[in-house]
Amino acid sequence: MMICERIYHAVSLILFLLNQTALFASALLLRHYYYCPMILVAIAAANLGVNCVSAKWTIADRAKSGRVHSIFIHCMLLALPWRYVRLARCSQEPGSAGRVGTVEVCLLRLLHGAVASLPTVCLHLHAVLDQEMSISAIHLVCIGIHLVDLGWAAASVSRKTSRARPDRMILSWPGVITQTCWRLGTVSSRLIVLVAFTVSYDLLIVAVVFLQWLLMMVIHLMLFSSNEADSASKCRPQQLLATCAVSFVCIIDYFSFSDRNTSKLAVYYVLRFVENCFLLGLWHQSLAWHKSELMVPVTAVALGGYCFGILSLLTYHSCFSSNRLMADLSAAPQNGFVCRLPFQMRHKLPSKFNVLDSSQHRPDNSFVKFGVVDNKCAELETRF
């Protein structure tokens, strides 16, 4: 299990470095256009934001003797590689990987992808759909790396938050890969639709995005107000801030710290499919007077990517979701059932099962040190 964790952290670090390289390659590819300064600003904002947040968490946790070393690393903008190296080094000891903040690393990785990768993909697509440049293989490679990095970051958050929850099983490797494919398909389709609408209608996209954000805000606030006891126990400013952030993310794709709300997930993607078709129809209407050679391939890629994402979503929730695995284990025969899962997953099982080596059957307290982040994830999971 420790070897798998080290491989997982190594793959995450390699994808992060590839994404960083692809970001600068995108800036070079678009250097003859006004997109290049925008990409550089997004890269700078992502790295500065991630390192500032990481420095705040690190200073609050580490002793005074180790703060100087940590501050120097963050000033060099090396927070994420430094954290991944610490995770890979500490994963040799059972339970020690959580002490260096695995959930924090995943949240920082998702923040970096949202601030840097998303705008870069949109600028690539805008340059192609506006016919300012012809698409080539290197453009497709850069766009693919950005989207895979985003999908992997979202899947990593789900995996680590499920590991921090004592009532859920750890998301497996097939689950992470399937969820990455889910995000890859739905996010790419959504970005293509929004950028195509922007190319034809310019600033009207601001009104569309604002209305979508407002709708998501209203839906989430209605869900919060439906549970008076939970709403009364939460801090109102923090609740409103979390609602604003999650509602903005939901403009691009569904995001939640919990995979239990399958009905809400189904309603979201049905409405998203209708909206994507409507925006594509408006884009086709704007090109009715001058036929574009990109109309058919762009529509095929947008709808095909969405179908691929939905297929991956169904596969994930039917086979690899942590709650699905718990349901299968709960439905298993109680007599003669012996769990042979690794130690890191044994405490996720219901108490009615016979667990091998019951002396080691104890809760994993590896996430206690960074309890602020993990409690926030658990709190957000109960809300969304």
C-alpha cells in the first residue's frame, strides 16, 4: 500500500510539472497574439496564490525552528513540488503521509489548475474558433495536458477526502482514472461551448455566466435553508463564501466533496446538456450566413466529449465510487465473510465484519494534525 501511495504522489508530481511546462509552451505558441500576456498573468497568479496559501498553512503548523526553511521554499514558489517530495518520502511509514497534509496538497493542486489551466485552455480554444490561428498537434497536446491535470486534481480531492472520512472507503486507482476521464469529457465539452458562444456574441457571455452563477447560488442557498438545524450551527459568512465559490465552480462542472447526492448530480448534468445544446444552437445561428468549416467538428467534439464524460461518470458511480463499495460490502453475507483489505482501508468497514488482525483495527488518526483542512472538507461535504 505504501508503494502505491508513493507511485500516486510521483504521478501527481509528474503531471504537475508537465502542466507547468505546457503552460509556458502555450504562452510561447500564442506569443504573436494578445493571449500571451494573459497566460503569463494566469501563471503568476496561480503560483503566487498557491504559495501564499501554502505558506499560511505551513507557518501555522510547523515549529519556529522550521519556519525559516519553509518560508524560503515558498518564496522560491516551490510549495507544491516540496509538498509532493515530503509526501513521497513520508509515505514509507504507515500513517505518516497524512501528517504533511495530503488533503492540503490536493486542494492547492485544484486551486492551481482552476486559476492557470482553465484560462489557458479557454484562450487556446478562442484563438482556434476565432480562426486567428490554425490548430496543430502541439496545441492539442497542451490542451490535453491542461485538461488531464484538472481532472486528476479533482479526482485527487475526492480520493483524499474519502480517505479522511472514517465512514468511507479509499477511492481506488480505477476510480481515480475513471473520475479523471469523467472530468476530462465534461469540462472540455463545457469549455468548447462557452468559448464558441463567446466568439459569436462577445460580452453576452458575461450575462450568461452571471445568470448561471446566480442560479447555482439560489439552489445552494435553498438547500441550506431546508436544514434549519444545520444552518443555525454554521457560521453565516463562511457559509456564504463557500456557497459563492462552489456556485462559481459549478458553472464549468459539478463539484462536491461528497458523492452521495446522485440525484442532484443527475439533475445537474441533464440541465447542463440542455444548456449546452441551446448555446451551440445560438452559435450555429450566428454562423448561418457564412458557413464555417469548424462548425461540424466543433459540434461533434463538444457532444462527443460530453457523452464520453457521462459514460465515465456512470461507470464511476456504478463500479468504483467509495459509497458504492461500502454498499456492496454491507450487502455481503455476514457469516464467513473475512476482510482481506490493506490496513489503511480496514477501519472503513462496518463493525459487523470480521477483520483480520483485529488488534490493528483502530481509526486512522493520520489527519489529526491538519484537522482544520479536514474538518472543513467534512463540513463542506455535509453541505454539498
